[in-house]
Amino acid sequence: MSYETRISLGSLSLSRLVLGAWRLLSDLERSDADSVARLVHGAIDIGITSFDHADIYGNYGVEEAFGAGLQRWGGSRDTIELITKCDIMLISGARPENRIKHYDTSSAHIRASVERSLKNLHTDYIDVLLLHRPDPLMDADDTARGLEDVVKAGKVRAVGVSNFLPHQFDLLASRLPFPLVTNQIEFSVKYVSPLTDGSLDHAQRLRYAPMIWSPLGGGSLFTGEGVQEVRLRAALRDIASQLDNTDISAIAIAWLLRHPASLIPVLGSLKIDRLKTMATALDIELSRQQWFAILKASTGEDVD
Amino acid sequence: MSYETRISLGSLSLSRLVLGAWRLLSDLERSDADSVARLVHGAIDIGITSFDHADIYGNYGVEEAFGAGLQRWGGSRDTIELITKCDIMLISGARPENRIKHYDTSSAHIRASVERSLKNLHTDYIDVLLLHRPDPLMDADDTARGLEDVVKAGKVRAVGVSNFLPHQFDLLASRLPFPLVTNQIEFSVKYVSPLTDGSLDHAQRLRYAPMIWSPLGGGSLFTGEGVQEVRLRAALRDIASQLDNTDISAIAIAWLLRHPASLIPVLGSLKIDRLKTMATALDIELSRQQWFAILKASTGEDVD
Amino acid sequence: MSYETRISLGSLSLSRLVLGAWRLLSDLERSDADSVARLVHGAIDIGITSFDHADIYGNYGVEEAFGAGLQRWGGSRDTIELITKCDIMLISGARPENRIKHYDTSSAHIRASVERSLKNLHTDYIDVLLLHRPDPLMDADDTARGLEDVVKAGKVRAVGVSNFLPHQFDLLASRLPFPLVTNQIEFSVKYVSPLTDGSLDHAQRLRYAPMIWSPLGGGSLFTGEGVQEVRLRAALRDIASQLDNTDISAIAIAWLLRHPASLIPVLGSLKIDRLKTMATALDIELSRQQWFAILKASTGEDVD
């Protein structure tokens, strides 16, 4: 295996590939407790023990459905890791007090959101709590107080952020007595801005491992007819054929794993077969030239 | 009152709302010494004790006109605070040696400009001296020497900058034995870039209070027919009606006060009635949802 | 003389003006060993003792041609300074293993590239080794190890980068036990972005001297008919006439020398007469207003 199946995040560890639960309620036939229990079993079987949530997923419904599945599953809590997020406030029947989409990084909201997530997930602790989006009204002292509170209370083991720019990360970090362990950002062969906008350099400098959402750039990688998508499929297929590996999604994930900042892809599929295929990426170490060939297919041009 | 009427800036304090004198000479009927004395009296009566200047305002004339008014006013110097700026070099009959608009952050110019400002304002010290614009030719060692000199001589109590980006601020700060106490930047419901460009995060991280110029975004907020202006007026009126406060300028100022970085709006009006109306903002604490509703009216879209 | 002819770069020094050898093989009549030896002699005579290379110049051929000239020259190694670069991997008959243009900042490549450069240049040490381009796959720990290795082995005296943004510089610097001594970037009267993008502020803050490539912005400054080129020539000629100096290239170089970040222009000409003319820039100290007049000719507008 080219890459370790576990990765450290501060004092805890996650599986190198994480299962993202955000679409759990999109397919109602698979979101009952039995199906979720099978999903958890199946994921663990292929080494995926970390599950990524947010309070808002499925219109504030995914955590609870997943929690029911966890109860049915009945395994030991310390064999899995649960990640969830807070701060986005959606207009939703589940939150009638929200009259406009907004953010809330206040300590009061952080504490309340953690309580709800613990209840929904039927657990005593969250492994990693993330602030979901940078909040232009973040009062860093107050936000840090909320994050400290939930950590000190043992309700959250580690804290991170999502979609933060380096300067937003630095502001919050300046107020915390412990490090932020991750920044969950978008990055894929289709969306390569983090290579140059400072996000990945910041992570590598501070030695935290970024989690990656939309690590395939969405399904259009497989079916889209845009020039970038066509170029990328050709490049990925070319490399897949060199590697005796016929699935281009594994190559696209391996492209992320090759980056030195220790990226943790959050896989959006809920099908064990698809997850198993993508997990073969852990065995694929792309050469530099293969990596740059994919970058060129993404941008349409050679590096400078 | 929702907000304190005073705000700390290093070891001194300003009134939370500052009167900007830049238009003093635009209305010659109000710029005689008697009128200015009345203006100073009236401002102090409503809690505005800090006055923002620059050497160049009114084609290098505002400081002197204001100084004449201060003499007529005759109050105690330590009941008010004077802010002024230097480094912009205008083409002007008052500066025949300037053949092109440029900047000068040399220590020699800083010292000379402070001497002129002291004389113009009929005072022994300036409370806060700001570098007016980032100068691409700033030699940070020499600039810092000039700033130190005027502080050590007791001619300036504190030093800040204006229109600086974070990296420009950091360069100058790296050479100074005391902190820069502010960065005076443009920010308003009409111009929200500082929320994302790092300026306000930088201020919050380093705990300095930014001063805000053009805090209403100019008069077009009230009369403009652009889509943004129309949206903003509707949103501000809606909130004004919720708050039994009929003046939307107070809401627009309250929107700034709500930000956690401790912003200090510099009000451009020279009419006591208008200032009194805007000062009611100190009693208005917008809710998060009201604040985001105004942001949405500014950008035209929900947050992500 | 307005400017010193030597400039410190960490513990070593370079001539303030550097000769860039990248075009050495463009003119085959001048690239034989005798011609190169004459060039080195001539450059030293006018105070230019530092020579800028890269492994890739002249399709991986310039270093070797220059090295032959150095042997013919026969002067003492410690009277000159050699700068070279690595990490760009070109498609080239000289590198058949390269199938796509890419970068390589691995320690293994750094060590191998230094060995080749030493051999090509017939020398025991390189004065300054630069990473040629920021590499999105840079593993800063491994890259730093490679750079440390070649320094500890005495094969390289000092290390820098080229074309790095501040955050890329900071990442690598965070892993090194010695400072990066320079960042070689593009800057000229035609290309002024470094004044505002943070590059020069970063250099001044950390007190390293940037090297400048394309310091004239290419030959089009003299012949181009674009609006910017026409404006710039007029402004440069105007100032040249004020200074009894008829060559505008010297004014364009003097514009760089006037910047407080201690810039080191890399001159691209291989003609001693042209170099001598440009070197007169060391005697030209532009006034602030002259400097801003050239900036205005570059951007087309006054400063704010």
C-alpha cells in the first residue's frame, strides 16, 4: 500500500478516506436504520472509519438518520470517528426562527449546536467539530470561548474549520489554546485553486491535514462534455491504463493523495462498491509526471 | 446604550463616532472661525470629541480653518482628540514644488508635515497621526524613524495608517517600537470588500480598532437609483421600521458598529442635526439576521 | 556614485548589477570559450562580478558553455559569484526522461542538479542556488533537506527562490535552518505588480534583497508601439534629458535601484557596451517625483 490507511489529526486519528454523509437522505431507500448500519459495517470493512456530517445536511435531518443507524449497528464507539459542523443557518421548516440564510459562530450557538448533534448522533462526543463557513461577524474571542467550552466539557475532541482562507484561520487560531486540526476545503482535478491561493501552503506550513470536499469535482467528471472534463477523462484514462487500474475515480483520488500536505478526501458516495473502488487509490502512487499531466489536463496548459 | 461612547486606541481613547473635517471648506459659509467653534461645541454636546483631518483636505486649507475655529472655541485641549494624516503630495498652488501627485513617507517629510499640522491646528500635539496612503517607495526603516521622532518629541501621541493592506501594515509595524493603533479604511453597506479581503480579520487578530471612512458609502445611498442602492434602501427602511427608528443612515452606521472588530466610523457631515441622527446608531444593536439581511441587500445574494 | 557596487546577500555579497547568461547560446558567435572569457573579463572590468544561470538555459546548454569560458578566463574563482537554479523539467533531447514540462523540488533532484551544475561550470561551489519556480508538489521538509545537504556539503553557499509568492516563500523558510537570501522575480517599469502584490513588502520586512529578472521589461521598451511603451519612452526620455544622460535603459534600471527593498537587476545583455551604459544607473539617484512620473507612465494614471 502506497499510503497509510490512518492519518493523525492532532491527538486523534482518522481513516485516510472519510465517508461524507451529506447525501444520506437523498435516497430514502437507503437511509433507514438498517441500511445505515450496513453502510457503516461496509465502510469499516474497507478501512473507512470516519464519517463526515454537518448539522444542516439533509435539511437538518442527516445526523439523526445516521444516529439511528449507528444504534442499529451497535459497534464500539471508539472504532469510528464522527465529524460534524455548525454555523450555517438555513431557512428551513426545522429552524423556523431563521428568516434569512446566515452564519452564527457565537459561543451560544456553538454550544447549542453541539448538544443537538450529540443527541442526533446518539453519542457522548464528537471527534472533530468544524466551523462550516467563515462568518464575517465572527467575534474570535467569543467563538474561541465556545469551542473551548465544548472541548473542556469532553463533548468535542478536536476543532477545525471549513472553507476558511488562511487569514481567517489565523484569526481564530490566535485565540485558541489548542491548534485547529484541519480546514475542510474544496479541491479536485477539476478545481485546483488551492494549489496557488495559499490554502495548501498554509496547511503544510502549520502541519495540519486538510480535509477535501467534492474530491472528484462532482459527477460531471465522468459524464460532462465541457472541454476540461473531456481533457481530464482522457488524461485519467491514459494513466489508468498505465497502472492496470480501470477506474478513473481512483486516479482522481490518488492525485489528491500525492500532494505533500496530507489531504483527507471526503468521499460522497454511499455505495460500498463505489467506495471500495475509490479506496484502491491508497495503492496508487502517481509519478510526478503523471501528476503534472493531470494538472495540465485540468488547466489546459503547461506549467510556466 | 448598546455601544460605549468611547473606544480605546492604544493608550488614548477616541469618541466612538468621529467627525471628519474634510469637507469643511466646501461650504464657505460654515468654515469661518465662529461656525467651526459652534460645530466643535455641538459635536462635543452629542459625544463626538474626535476630529479627523489630513494635511491635504481642502487643498491644504482645512486644518488651518479648523485651527482658527478651535481658538475661537476656547475649550480645553484635553477634552478633544485631533487626528491628522500626511504623505499624499498634491499638485496645488499651496505646494508649488509638487509637479506630480505622489506620496512621501520619508522621515523628513513626516517631521515637516507634523510641524505644519501643529501650527495649523494651533495645538501642541496631535492625538493620532496617520500615513494617508501606502507608498510604494516607503523605506520602512526611515519611515519608522520619522514616526518615532514625532512621538518621542511629544508632538504625536499615537500612530496609525490609512488604506493599508495587511502586508503593508505588517512591514511598517515590524520596524516600530510601538503598535500602530488603527488603519483607516473604506467600508460601508455599499462597499463590503473589507469583510473578505483580510483587512478586518487582520485588525481583529492584532486587536486594533479600524477607523472607517465613507461609512455611508456617499450620499447616493439615499438617492441613487442603482440596483444596489435601491435594494439597500429597501432593506435599511425595513429594519428601521422594525426598530422605531426612521433614519436609515443610523441603521447603516449601526451595521458597522455591529462588527466585532470595533470599528470607528468617521462621519462626513458637518451639520449637527445630521450628526445627532447618526449618533442614534449607538443605541441600535442589530440582530445577526438583520445584519445579514443588509449584507444580502449589498451583494445581491445569500451567503454561501 | 549614488549606489554601492556591492550588495550583501546573507553572508556573501554580489555585485549590485548581475549579468544574466540565459541568452548565451542565442548568439553562437559569442558563445565559444574565447568569447565567454572576454565577456567575463569585460563584465568584471565594469564591476559586474555575479553571473546568473539556470540548469535549463539554452536547452540545458548555457552552463556548460559558460563553464568552458570560465576555464579559458582563468581568473580566481573567489573574484566572481555564480548563481544557478533548478526544479524546472523541460521536454528536451537533453532530458529524454521528461515527457511533460513539470517541476521537481525533491531533495534527490536538487542534489543531482547541483552536481551537474558544478560539473558544467567547472567549479567546486555555487554561490547562490535558487529554486526556479514554485512547485505545487513541493514537500517542504524534503526540499529543505535537499537544500541543507548541498549547503552542508559546501557545494552551495546560499539558497534562494525565484518567482515565489510570499506564502510560498514562508512555507519553505519555515523548514530551513538558514534564511532564504533572495527571491528572483520579474519587475520593471513595464511590469509593476510587485509594488502592490506583497512581494517587495515581504522582502523589505524580512530584509532580503530581491533579484530582478527582465529589469527592462524586454526590448519592446525601446521599440514597442503600445500605449504603455510610448508613454514610458516619453517619460524616460524626459528624465534622461534632465539628467544629462541620454540612455533610457539606465533610467529604467535606476528606477529599480531607487526602490528601498535593495533590488538586484539581472541584466540580459551580453554586450559590454550595453552593460556599461546600463551600469551608469548606479550614478543616477532619481528624485521621488521622477520615480512617480515613471510609475504614472507605466500605469497610465496618477496614484490615488
